[in-house]
Amino acid sequence: MKYIQELMEGMAVRDIYYCKQKNAAVTKNGKDYWNVILQDKTGTMDAKVWDIGSPSIIDFETGDFVYIYGDVSSFNGALQITIKQSRPAKEGEYNTTEYFPMTSKNVEEMWAKLLSFIDSVKNNYLQTLLKKIFVENTVIADRFKKSSAARSVHHGFIGGLLEHTISVTENCDYMVGHYPILNRDLLITAALLHDVGKIKELSLFPENDYTDEGNLLGHIVMGAQLVEKTADAIDGFPRTLKAELEHCILAHHGKLEFGSPKVPALVEAIALNFADDMDAKMETFTELADRTTNKEWQGYNRLFETNIRLTKGE
């Protein structure tokens, strides 16, 4: 299989890809055509079907695996495929693991790490809360392992939410050892739960898109709601501790303009914000480096709000 990341201008394409999106459109001259987005585990690429009445074009829909024959060209500085022949692929002709981006790390090993962090929390109320969410609720556990951490930007792949959560928690655990002012139990619990709302905010692959709840409420609010509901079901859960934990989740984006309902007021909330932001930015650079051999300037990046460059490592 020739992966999308390997395609270059002038190449002929004869392979199976996942149709992430297909829309009918009309040219300025009134001719019907299709806008298509093809996907494999290395990324996506725009494609066009100009001759939709051709017998070589067998119709397909969004969500289909499609065999295509076509050519790669460049338009406005971006690569795209002109599809000349197409047909829905048959079951057995493709392996779904080749079409959706997935963590390179072992999911079960990461899950074992998450459980070890839970066991390390000494506060009985916080540990009970974590076990109710991640251990007793098997629906949450299963979805947490499969979810991405974002539609794009960073950790936008199967297992990305778990990978990001472990990384953020490890960052927080390091800070606890360096800054004695931090309450480890509160910070570790907040780190493990800071993005739990994303299991409702984003649909699973292949869609990996915002749900209605995700658009209306967002993962920060939904995560805080889950924590409050779970804590309220634990007899005697301290009211102040619950508020502090919810605050850490509500403030973990750091600023109101970044989507946080609250600005960090606790030192644990500040530490969580830094740990989350660092992991997101390091992963963004990592994914960019993995996608390109160009070690020069990469252009404007909205996460960093500047033109960024990869170091050459020389």
C-alpha cells in the first residue's frame, strides 16, 4: 500500500483508501463534480472526481473504503488526487488498521500505568472517585482507550486521549517532586481526569468529530459534571475537596480566551495547566516533524501563533 504521506506530485495512484468525506459540487461552468477527502493512517488528501458520468466511476459514499485509480497533482500549493476510476472496495481487500491513525504506544501498558497512578493516590475519597470512573465504569474505560485527544492539532489518533493523559500525569508527578507546595493526590487526580469529558465531546473513529454535546458544552464542562456527579455518590466526600478538583478541571486551559471557564486560582490548577500545555505543544512539534522531511521554516502555526521551524539536529 502506498500511504498518503508518501504521495508526490506526478505519481499514479492505484490503491484503496477510506473516504472520509464526499460532497457534490458544481464548477463555474455548471459542470457537476465531487469533492472527496481520502484518508489512511498517515493523513488525509483532497481528491476530485471530474467525470462523474463515466462508466469507470462506480459511486461510493462517505465512510466507504474505495479503490481508486488516479494521478497526484498540485493545486494552490497543495497536493490532490484526480480520480479517474473508482469502486467501493470489497471486504477482505483492506485492513482497517491501515486507515485510521493510532498511537504507537501499547494501549494496555498505558492503561496499566493509569491504574498504577490511581493506586498511588492516598486520599481515600479521591482514589474511590477515580476507581468509580476508570475501573467500575467499563463503558468509560473502553471508550477512554479508544478516544483521541483532539480532532486535530495534537494526539488526534486512536489511543491519543490515553497517551496524552498519561504524559500530562507524568509531568505533574515530576513537578510534585520538585515543588513541595503541590498536593500530589489532588494534582494526580486532576491530571487523570482533566480531559475525561473528551469521551463525550468527540465521536470515535472513523468520524472523530464533535458530537452535539461536544459543540454545546465542551469537554471541560462535561468533565467537571462527571466528577461532581460521581463525587456526590460517594458518602461523605468533602465539599471543599470536590470544589478544588472541579476547579482544576475547569481551569486547565489557563485562560478564559482559551476556553477555560475559570482562571487557575490553585497552585495545582496552575501546575496542571502548564503540564497540559507543554504536552500539547511537544506533541504538535513531534507530529509535524514526523510528517515532513523539510527541516526549515514550516509556516504559521495557530497553536504557537508564529512561524515555526524544526531544528536540523546537526
